[in-house]
Amino acid sequence: MTALPETEALPETATNARRVALIVAIAFFMQLLDSTIISTSLPQMGQSFGVPAVAMSIGITVYMLTMAVFVPLSGWLADRFGARKIFLVAIALFTLASLACGFSQNLTEFVAARAVQGLGSALMTPVGRILVLRNASKSELLNATALITWPALFAPVVGPVLGGFITTTLSWHWNFFINIPLGLVGLALVARFIPGDREADPKPLDWPGFFLTSLGLACLLYGLERIAHPEDGMLPTIALIAAGIVIGWLAVRHLRRAPHPLLDLSSFKVLTFAISTLAAGTIFRVAINATPFLLPLLFQLGFGLSPVDAGLMILAYFLDNLGMKTVTTPTLRRFGFRPVMVVNGIIASASIMACGVISPQTPQALVVALMLIAGLSRSMQFTALNTLAFADIDAAQRSSAATLSSMLQQVAMLFGVAVAAAILNLSQIARAQPSLDLVDFRIAFFVIGAIGLMAALRFLVLPPAAGAEVSGHAPGN
């Protein structure tokens, strides 16, 4: 008996859509918490393994590269074996690898465990999105996307603080053991509440497409990550980025010609997906991802605050993201995607630029107010981008679209940090000073804000009715 496609087999009720989105959000939170929590314990881990703290960065690099290699494969696996089954495997791999990380006795064991963690993470994000898309009707997509967006907004708040507390009071091992209960809860909820099936006619695996896409993405992401570490030498960094771009071009060329491509690039012919994911969306995400990197540095190096005081200062930037969900949905229903993404994008960009104006003499209440505005506008733009991306994607394109979206968001995340780090370094070099100063941060915030502003104005190319079926907005009302 031939199985029905998941898009036909799954009930698209509002309750089911919210339940699936919430379960996926729990898994995303575990994944993103792990990514932000590890940086706080690298010195202690290096001491435990008998290696310099800087050597521990290989754990982050291996995790990132493994993700880059296997993310392109996630959509095909979901279609071939069923999204629910692959999501279960992803959570299980991530949880078991977390256990192995915590029990690692040396750097080799830790790196191997991080590689498996990266594999689980590579499958988790795009396949989780596929599950949400297949269980949510167009009218429920906005609420469902808001639910799976909160981990990306909340984990950066909890991660460093929780990681520092755990490392200080317990040991670095517990930064990984904390994933075990989260993973077990996630597995139980997925097995109990998320229905699943497989595609009726899965395509054969496109091996050349997999090789080219994975290699190109790995080179590009590793090259971008190295920009933030100029002490490692710029020549290998430039070579990696150049190789990533060339191999990426070859991958696109192959995917356009292959009879059964690993990734269906026809999603980019859909205007709302192309604008929110590839063009203006990627550029704006650069600004969104650069700001959380710059703010802690601004408060510690520019203002001279302690890490604890700096963390408290930017708490408002992240925490108010969570309450923005209650505002985002009715705002999009009232005004529609285009005006909200343009106006809110301008506000978000202006708030980034304003971060370059504040100084240690600025009243604390004013700084907190700025953090609130920046965080709220960031949250609304994040949710709007992630929702509009899939507003007009049809059932046959969902797997590839979710995979492409995850790949581009990874590029935007690292590119945002890379651009911010490069601006700081270039400004410092131009001033011929041995250390960063407040003026370097002013330049960085102005440039990043200008990038966001250009992207916000680019959303004007969207038609007035863009995403109306999802937002519920009736143009002209």
C-alpha cells in the first residue's frame, strides 16, 4: 500500500499546529541553548583536558562544519524516511552526543562527540520546520512560526548566564548533561503527539549535489567564522571564502540541471520566499545577528562594565523579545507584511545606529529604553521574515525550502558576526591603536544599522497583498 504524502495525511487543525510547533520549539531551545552555553566553559574544559583554552575552539568548529555538511541532506531524508522519524533520530543523536560530551576524558573524545552533536543539529532545524509547515494551515502559520522563533530569541539570554552559573557551582560537564532531560522530554512528546508518514514517491539521492552543496557551505561558513579571529591569518580565510563561493556556484549550476536535484531551487522563483530568505532577508539577518555580538563587547570594552553588569544591561534587549509575540500577530493582521517589515525594519535599524551614540555617561534608563526598542523591533522582524518565507511555498517545495532557509540563516548568522568583527578590527587598525575604543563601536553600529536600513527599504518591492493568506490582512482595509 502506497503511503500518502504527509501534506495529505496530517490533520491541519489549529490545536494540532500549535502543539507541533511547541514541541519543535522545545527541541530548538535545547539545540540553541547548547550552542550558547558552551562558550562560557571553554577555559575549564581546556584545563580538564590538559590543553590551552584556545585549543577548545575546535569543538565549536567541528560542530559547525558537521552541521554545514549534513544540513543539505536533511530535506531528502525527511522525504525518504518521514519527517517525524528523522526528527526523532535528530533529537536522539543530539541527546546521546551531549551525554558523550559530558563524559569526555580528552579532547579527541570531545571532538568526536561534538561531531555527532553537529549531525543531530543539522537534521533538527530544517526537519523541525518541515514538520511545522506540514501540520499548519496557512491561517495558522503565523502563530506556529512565532512559537518556533522564541528559542532563537530566548536561548542567547539564558545560555551564557546559565553556563557561567553551572560551570562555577557544579562543573562544565553539567552544561551538556542539562540536555539529557530536555532531549528525553522532546523524544516522548514527538513520539506521542506528532503524526508522521513518508512521501509517496521519494527521489533518488543526488550525490553530486550533496557533495558540492555540503563542501561549498562548509568552506564558506568556516571562512566566515575565521574572520572574527584575524590572528589566525587572513590568507587561509580568504581562500576558504573564495572556495566556498566557487563551489557554491558549481552546486547551483548542477542543481539547476540535475533531473532529481538534492534541493529544488524553484522556491527562489516565489517572490516572498526569495525576498525574505535570500535577498533582503539575508541582508537584514546580518544586522540582526551582528548586534548581539557587538553589545556585550560595547558594554565591557567600551563602557568598562564587568561581564555581569554587561549581561544585566542587555537583558532587556533579549527578554522583551518573548513578549513581542502578543504584538506581532495582531500587527501583521492589521497592516500586512510589507508595511510592517519596512517600518519596523527602519525602527530596528535606527535603534542599532542609536547604540553607537550612547556612552558611559548616558543615563541608564535611556540605555535600557533603547535596548527595549531594539529588542522588540528585532523580534517582530525575525517573526515576520520567518513566516513570510513560507507563505506562498507549495507542498512539493516545502522540504527544499526549509533546508535552503536553514542554510542561508547559518550563513547570515556567521556573516553578521564576521562583518561586525571585521569593522571593529579595521577601525582599530586605521586608528593605529593597540586596543578597541568606543569610537570603533560607534563605526560598527552605524555601518550595521545602515546595512539593516538598506534591507528594510528593499521590502518595498513586495506587493501589498504579500502573505495576506497567512497574515489575514485584507489590503485596502
